[in-house]
Amino acid sequence: MAKAKSAFVCTECGAEYSKWQGQCSSCREWNTLTEIRLSSPRAGTGSSVSGRSGYAGAVSREVIDLAAVDLSEVPRFSSTFGEFDRVLGGGLVPGSAVLLGGNPGAGKSTLLLQVACKLAQQRSVIYVTGEESLSQVAMRAHRLQLPVQGLKMLAETSIETILGVAERERPQVLIIDSIQTMHLEDISSAPGGVAQVRESASALTRFAKQTNTVLLLVGHVTKDGTLAGPKVLEHMIDASLLLEGGADSRFRTLRGQKNRFGAVNELGVFAMLEHGMKEVKNPSAIFLSRNEEQAPGSLVMVVWEGTRPILVEVQALVDDSALGNPRRVAVGLDPNRLAMLLAVLNRHGGLFTGDQDVFLNVVGGVKVLETSADLAVLLAVVSSLQNRSLPRELVVFGEVGLSGEIRPVPSGQERIVEAAKHGFTRAIVPRANAPKTSPAGMQVIAVDKLAEALEAL
């Protein structure tokens, strides 16, 4: 018998090596190489199960001029959820592979079951469950009061069997829950391993490309919140979405991390209710549910998520520290950026916080990734430090530089218009973002330096 070939694959980045070594040369991580068995090439193909030579349905065998490529728009169809369609860039694209990740209990299976049941009323859908029995899925659908007629179910973990059923049924949408439970017979490693996840996802994606089937994969996450499995998994698929939200919060945010058919970092907001996920079409309204009495350290800022502005409240608490090293705690923001902004406040604002504990929180569990929150964070810290409340009708945005300058941010005009729609009448913005004509009832204060913003308060 021929000796089985093996390779060593890095679990962090997916790089391959012919022999084991302590450190991965690509990502510089230690002790991340695991051995996998390589399947023999199939007769007449020249490629293994992974299909690295390309997808038959996506790769043309003829060389053509770029100007001759058909520019007709790829047809899309709705997932029946407006917020889901927004994150996907306008809907589901035939032949695309979408990976949905999230923490346990975030609602991944619930969301996809709702999508599957509603789509099955007008399209052919197969829902493959590898973690639950068919009775468990049926009980959840009954509890959520979903229409179950027309949805085809399959409880299977073998990729060969799943592809055989899909080849016979030819569904328009194929849902796999989850990719970590799937396995190929040719691969000797256990389900969830590097080789199994990579080869299983490759085989499913190749089928989706060849048959114009929408492939929706559920992916687990590690303890640090990243998608489990090899990094090459995220390179194979067309869109990578992450469903965020803790068990103590009613709201879930769906964020696009990669999308070949739409904008990256688009944000969709859902509410987890008794009858499943319900989309929130006006996120600013739920994030602005404040008390009637304005407290020191509370301020509203306008952040830009994907293609729309969202108003969120940031709260700061500054208190005397009993420790030699004062604490800097930021929930929903980058703690390193908070430390940098406090240094700028000390140097260019004349306010010292070196002996104070500073706590920061973005209300509603939203994670703010852009720098337009800098100015609002500093003004909220100053409000708590001085124990003076800021006006309820005030909204702030702008990036703060290390020299104390207030830098402009993208889509400043749209942010101001969104704030005016929600009843705000005053805004402190970078001078470069100040509109020529302010919205009716809105007073826009344009600033160039941090000192000007502090004086405008």
C-alpha cells in the first residue's frame, strides 16, 4: 500500500509545512502546527478534495479581455430580514458562501432558522443540522411560531452525504449548522480540526459556486471572540458576519467583517424577543433611551456604521484612585486609545487625570471602532471630572490628534442631519465638517483645537 502523505498546518494562519517546526514562519506564533493527512488526487483532476486548482463554476478556462466581461448586476434576493440584507450588501447572492459566527447563545441558529422557514415559503431550502436532532429544531420552530411547511431538514455530518442530497435536490439555499461538526471520510482527523474544517468548507463552497446555491455556514468562535478553525476558512468564503451580544442584553448586533458584495463594517441591529429575532430599523432610538435628569459624564455622539449614522450615548466616570496605578477601563471602546486621549487632555486641555480612575461605557453594548468618538469621550470625561452636566440637546463627534487638533471625519453632513432628526439642537463638530447651511433648529459649533471645544462647553 502507498504511504499516506501528511503535512503540518498552522492553526492560526493556515500556512503549510512539509515537516514540524516550533514556530510558524508566516504568523510568528509558537506551537501552532498540527499534522494532517493529505488525500490522494482524484483521477483525471489534478487537485485534491480541497480543490485548490479553482472552482469549476467560478474559473473560466479561456482568457478573455477585461473589457468584454459582462457587467450586468448579480441578481440578489431578500433574506426576509431587512437588517440582514443591509449587512450582506442588499441581499443574498446566488453562488455565494456566507459564514455567520458568534458566541454561544448569541442567536445564530435562531436567526438562520427564521430565515430558512420564511424563505422556504417561496424558494427551495435545505437546513442541515449537525449539532441538534430534528425534533429539537422542530420544537424551536414551534416555540418561535414559524411557518414550517416547505422547509427540508437533514440531520447529517458527512459532507459526502450532504453533497449527494444537495446534488439530487438542487436547493437554492443550503444552510450548514455548523461547519465545525462536519467531516470528510478521506480526512482522518476528528471533526472541528484544521484539516476537516478547511476541506469541508472547500467542498461545500465549490458545490455552491458550481450550482449557484446560496451557502450559509454557522461557525463557532474561540474564547477571545475570533472564528474557530484555520484562518484560510475566512479567505474561502465571500462574506464573514459576526453576531455580537451578551446573554444579559436583549439586543444583538450583526457586523460584516468581510463582504465581496457590499460594504465592510456594516451593522445590523436585532432584538431577541420571545418569538425570536426581530430587526430594529431605527437603532438610534433604542440607544438613546436616557433618564429625564441629565447626569454628569453623559454625552451623545454620532458614529458611522457601514452606510448609516447611529446615535449612541457614552458615559464616563472619573473618581479618586486609591491605587498607585489608576485604572483605565473602557467598555465598547479601545482602552489604549482612552489612555492616549487622557494624555492629550492633560497636555493640551490643562486637565490632569493621572491620579484618577477613569471608567468609560458605551450604552447598549455597541462596540465603537472608529475615531469619530474621540472628542465625545474627552468631553464626557471632563463633564464627570468637573461634576457638571452637559446639555441634553448637545451632540458631539470628531477625531482628536496628538497635538490637540480636531480632525474631520467622513460623512459629517449626514451625521448632523441624523442628529437633527432626533431633536438635537446643538452640535460640536470639527471645522472641516461644519455645513454651509445648518439644518433648521440646529446650532453647529465648529472647532479646530481641543481648547476651543472645552471653551464651547
